[in-house]
Amino acid sequence: MSTTVVEQWTAEPLEHYVAQASARIVVVMTPAGQVLAQHGFGRAVDLMGVAALGAAIMASAGALADLVGERTFAALFHAGQRHGIHLAGCSTARGALVVLTVFGRDTSIGLVELFFGEFAAARRAAAPADSARGPILAENFEAELGASLATLFGR
Amino acid sequence: MSGAMERALERLVRVRGVRGALFVAADDGLVVTQLLMENVDGKAVAALAASLARKIGGAAGVAGAGKVRFAELDASEGTLLVTPAPEGLLVVVLAEPRINAGLCRLEMVRAAEAART
């Protein structure tokens, strides 16, 4: 499975994370669900669905955290029979990002958590500080989403 | 934390050269309970020890050696000891090089029994 990125600075930390954590699928996105990098997808339509759901879960968890007096939940973990999902946020000079990782039984949540910490630190170090990402406006969202998917899937 | 497990870890870290002992969830690689020296990263030890145990178990299975009862990784700067415990747990010990592995193993087996209670 190939790794594709919208912004080149994300490529090396992502490839390293995928290899270390033995991740099957990784999506790096903004909290609005705009995909910046991915590993493991062959079709744009699958990626769009996963990114939208991941961003929605993070938003819901954030709202829930607010209700119970937490600033945020650091990470969410869902265990399945064959796959687990790890969903966590990290901050960079380019703004807040959400990372969704799907992993199989050949690795563990402990390893994913461990290497996610390194991945987040590597992303912070690699992020260009000169141009923080602005808020995504509703009128731009569709165009930015289309442009991201075109870059990721070469269309 | 179970009192019996806590006491088992206390006995383990009293063995000369032991730098830390943990109960780890074998499938998840997460710490269940730990007693470590200050500069030991329990999260990393748990994740990597569980991964190692899984791989050794796979190798033993392929080789027809059966279920792994004890694993010792002897490295230049330290020793990692792992033994399975009931309830899907592992007992993991991080120690100095050239530890008395026999004594340590005895305490680890006792610790594994403590997880049953």
C-alpha cells in the first residue's frame, strides 16, 4: 500500500510511523476532515468516508470532554476483533491535526501509542513554521477537499 | 491494582539488579501495573516487551516448540525477562546485565501466580 501526501513535509514522519507501528491505514487530517496525508487507501471515496467519520468522532469527543470538564481527550481507542482504531490529535506550527490509525493483530495499541508519540514529535519538528493554516471556510471547503483528493490520488 | 500483584512486584524489584517490574496486557501492550526506577519508560517497555513476546511465541509455534514459558533477552546494557501470567497478562522485568536470572525467574513465576488471585 502506498503513502501519499498533500504537503511533502508530512511524508517522512508518516512513512516512519507506518513502518514502526505496523499500521494498516493512517489518515492525517485537519479537525475539519481535510486530508493532508494518507497511507493504505486505494480509492478516494473510501478515504473521504473515513476522514469525515474520524473528524466527526474527534469533534464529538471534544464536545464530550468539554461537558465533563476536560480540555480534550488525548486519544481514543476502539478495539475490534480483527482491527483496532486509534484516533488522536496533535498540534504543529501548521495548526491542529487529527491522526486516525487502523491497525491489525500483528501490532498492539501499546505500540501504536508509543510510536504515535514519536510521530507527533517528528511532525512538530518537521512542520514549516512560516505559514500557519488559516481557518477552513465553508465556501472553500469543497474546492480544498477536491484539490487534496486530486493530489493524493493523482486525479 | 490488586494488592497481591503489587506485593509481587515489590518482591521482584528487591532482587539485586532489577530496575523495574511490570504486569503488561499481552494483547494490548499496555501497562497494567508497574514498579519502576525513575528513568525507565514503562510505556515503551510494556509495548515492546509484549511485541517481543508475541513474536517469540510465533517463532516457537512455527518451530514446534510449544508454548513459551520464559524469555530472556540479554543485551550489553541490560536484560529483559518475560513470562506469561494468567488473565492474558505478562510479567516483565527490566534488569542490569548479568542478573541472577534463576532467582528472578522464580519471583516472576510467583508474580504470575499472584495475577490469578
